[in-house]
Amino acid sequence: MKKESRLALVGALLVLVSGFVAWRVQTDGGDVAIRDLRFAASNGTVMSALLYIPKTATAKTPAPAILAVHGYINSRETQDGFAIEFARRGYVVLALDQTGHGYSDPPAFANGFGGPDGLAYLRSLNIVDKDNIGMEGHSMGGWTILAAAATMPDAYKSMVLEGSSTGSGFAAEGTPTWPRNLAVVFSKHDEFAPLMWEVPRGSDAPNSAKLQKVFGATGPIEVGKVYGDVSTGTARALFQPNTTHPGDHISKAAIGYAIDWFGSTLQGGNHLPSSNQIWFWKELMTLVAFIGFIFIILGAGGSLLGTKTFGTLAKTLPENKGTKGWGLWLGGAIGAAIPVLTYFSFFKIGALLKPSAFWPQSITNQIMVWALFNGAISLVLFLLWHFLSNKKKGAKAANYGLSLGFGEVLKTLVFSVLVLGAGALALGIADYLFKIDFRFWVVALKPMSPLQFRIFLAYALPFIAFFFVTSLAWNGELRPSGGKGLSTYFFAMFTAAGGFLVFLLIQYIPLLSGGTLFTASEPLNVIVAIQFLPLMIVAAINSTWFYEKTGRIWAGAFVNGLFVAWYIVAGQATQFPIH
């Protein structure tokens, strides 16, 4: 068996084994059933959710319940840590996809973000104790449950706002009596402190006049103290985990505070201590599955090149005419720096491209514009280098992995679709058998819905164009001379992702040391950039692997362009109302 086939087999085994373990964790060893739901909601909207049902919840013995909602540009699976732990404690949990997110119909923000419909659906279940319903929402998910509370003020008993707030332009103002029995879990290093509670740092939340108004306090809020009275619905408490805004999802403390709050405000749970948490093992296993997915792509590609149909694509590496010596390191540094130096500026330009029926996702539009502009810069620099310097040294298109006939380009495209198809099959099987996607924290690869697939087709070509240029730079211009094995991969990763590593360090060292982000006015875009680091590393690996297997840049460009377009579209919010 060739090493490529073995690599694909290892990837498949990683997906199956880790998927099984993840399923055992999220079902608490089989004591919790998980259902993938679609239900009709307001204005003909179809909503999506995962329903966690403890075995103790029946029509004869209704259980307390919790509506759990993710934040902006996330999906229902982002709430896994909360949902798993709530369900283990006997709560029925509805982990909702907001409108325009995940598999819920667009547009985003419609129908109170889907919150009122989610709460109404939860109350319609005969296994739910309608007198003991809680709601938990992270970030914009907090505004989702506040919309539900405003629409149905008597339909819930308590709530937890994780990294969220009342009265932020999208949610009603809070008072000492509304919403009912409120816990605010706001992390010490939350990037959105100015937006949420009008203070410069998350650690300043106790001094927020806006928060003090909600608590009915006349001075700083005492962290951990319960204000008001649970029996009258006026209970209030502030908790501050030592993490960031997206860090709430993988914080044992943040999840634990929510567990304790519902334990003290809802009746019927089993009161398993909040220190007893197992969700992290599920998160770790879906990370292993993501790694298995990458192995499958690489192994499937290598295996297909060993077939008669695609064997003609496997060519020897051309003579390396790339940059050498100090010029190589300078070129790599420039290649790493430009994408982050242009990040905020190109995102602002991308924001001018409003969602439309063709390109309906606002943040995907921003990323696309960033990619196209950076691709153009990279191409201009490459052409200047070639015509002013390298052409005189005898470099030709073949030395850059460019020479390929039109027929072979089309065959390479088919090859790339089949390669990703192998990964998509593994993801589909994992979703069907174990009800998981491939993720860790904010990095997540989900199966596409039919609507998302249509959107993906519109975005695929621009991302293919971007990765065509990056593959040209990484393999034709900046490939180490005589580089072998891991050294070529590490240099490609340095060029592709090194700038984002430095960027994130510059942002988060000040924040975690007790201050604010380096660019405190750009919290959302900084958080979005976290995903660029692992994605560009994966792209560098794919590009190098397929270049070495085919001697051309085309396969890596196609695989990366299709993969990244899929990843982004399936994980983003859709703002334009297409169906």
C-alpha cells in the first residue's frame, strides 16, 4: 500500500474513532439523545437547531429546559460546551441557529434573530416543564434571547448573558426588573467591552453605569454577589472569567457560572457539580477529526495521482529558479507582512460591497476583497521580480509550475473536486453517524446546505484566483533552493501564516496583560483574523504537497480555493434574503 493510501486510511480512522468518542461525550454515554431539527417559524422562515434530550425528560416527567444561542457568524455547534453540560444535568436544550446562520433561513437579524421562535418551539415540546425554562446566549446570541424575553415576557424564568449586554442597539434596555433573574458572565478580557457595557476593558464591567442600572445599584457591582430575589424574578449577578470574548466557549469557568445560575434559578435539574465537566473531550475529538480530514485530502490526492486517469498530472518538479539567500527570507517576510498590513484597510473596502443575491454574505465579501487585492499585489511583485531579475537568469513559466495545457487544467479541476469530495464524504458520514462537524473553538468546517452550496459556487472563483497567485509565490518564487522534507513546508507556512501569528500577538498581548486590543476599535475583525492563522497553515501544506506531487501549482490552487470558499461560506452569516 502506497504511503498516500495509508495517509488517507489513517485520516479515515481518525475521523471514525474521534467521531465515536465525541458522540459518546456529547450524549453523556448514551444518556442524552440529540436530534437535528428544522421547524417552521415566523414569515415562512425555516429554523435549524440541535435538540438535546436527557433520558429523564418524557411527556410524563417533563424536564426543565434551556434555549442556548450562539453569537454572530457562529452556529449552533459553537454552543456545544454549554449544551452538553446543561443536558448532563437533566435540562432539555435547544441549541438554535440564529436566522441567517448555520442551516436557518436568511437573512441574518430577521425575526428577533430567531429568538422568539426558538423559545416558542421549546415551549411547544411536551417533554418540557414550561414553568422552568432558562435562556443562555453568547454575544449576539444574548440579544437573541433578549428578543425572546421581550416578545414573551412570561415564557421563561431566568437567563444568562455570556459576553453580551442589554441595550446595545439590537436589544432592549435592561432594568432592575427586566429581564428576569439575569446573570451576566462578562470576561475580564472581553474584546467588546465598549460596545456591550460602555467601558474600555472587560475588567471594568463592575464600574459600568449601564450595568449598575440593570442591577439597581448605585456603585460598583460586586462580582459573584446575588442582587435582588429569585422568587420575584429580580435576581442579578455578575461573573468574570479570566478569558476573552470567544474564549467563553472553551472556558470551564464561563460554562460553570451558567450551570450554577440555572441550578439556583430553575427547578428539576440533577445538580451535578459545575466542576464536573466533560465537554472539552468532545472539542478535542472534533479537532482530531479535522486533522483526519486534512490527511484524507492529502492521501486521496496522492492516491488519485496513482491511477491511470489522473496519473498524467503527476510530473517531476521543475528546476527551482526561485529567490535564494537573503532574498528568499526577505521575500518570505514581505509575503507574510503584506496581508496583515492591508487587513483592516481592505476589509473596510470590502464592507462597501453590500450583500446581494449573487454574493449574499457581508463578511465573506470583505474576506474576498481582501484576498483579491492581496492577490493583485502579490502578482505585481512577482511579475516585477521575474521581468526585472529572474528572466535574465533563464527562468521560464515551467520553472514556476505554470506550464499546463487547457485540457490538463480542466482535468486538474476535476481531480481537485474529487479530492475535496473525499473529505466531504468523511464529514458527511461523521455528521450522519455522530452528529459532529470538524472543529476546534472558532475554527469549524461544516457540511454545506443546498443553499450554502449555491452561495459557495459564487465565491469559489475569486478564492481560486487568490490561491493561484499565492501558490505561484510560495512554490515558484519562494521555494527554498534544495529544500527537502519539512523545511519546504515550514517556509511555506512561515510565508502564509507568519504575519497573522505576529498580528495576533500584537493584538492579544496588550489585551491579556490587562489592557485592550492594540486596535481596540476593531474587535470583530481581530477575532475573525484568529481563523486566518490555522487556515493559511493548512493552505500552505496543501499547496506544497500538491506542488511536489504534480510539479505544477494548479492542483494546490484549486484545492485551496474550493476548500477555503467552502469553509467560509458554511460558517458565515447570510445577510441577503435568498432562498
